[in-house]
Amino acid sequence: MPDAARLARIRTRAYLLWLDDACPEGLADEYWQRARTAEALERMAGIGSKAPTSASQPAPHRAGTAVLHSA
């Protein structure tokens, strides 16, 4: 089971990927999986995953946009 810090890194990465792609609707699971894969690859490589400090607090949910969740 992933720890809370790891889930927070995955959530932040997924959110940033989603923002970079102009916030498409209906693809939350895809962004979550992309973030999980990237985090796992970095962990295996010993790189570690640190989110930019500006992304430490995701923006509040806007009506009509996808909400990222844990799988």
C-alpha cells in the first residue's frame, strides 16, 4: 500500500500533467496512471520525486472540470 507522501506526490504530478494539457475532462484515470508510472520509474532509478513548490497546494476544484482521485 502506498504511503501518504507517495500518494501526495502522485496526486500533484497528475494534477500538473492535467494542467499542462489544458485541463481535459474525463481523463482523470489516465493522468493518475501516467503520474504513478513516472513516480515508480523515478523511485526505481533512485531519483525521488519532488513536486515544484508552486504546486504544493493544488488550485480548488472548478465546476465542470475533472477531479483527480486515487486508484
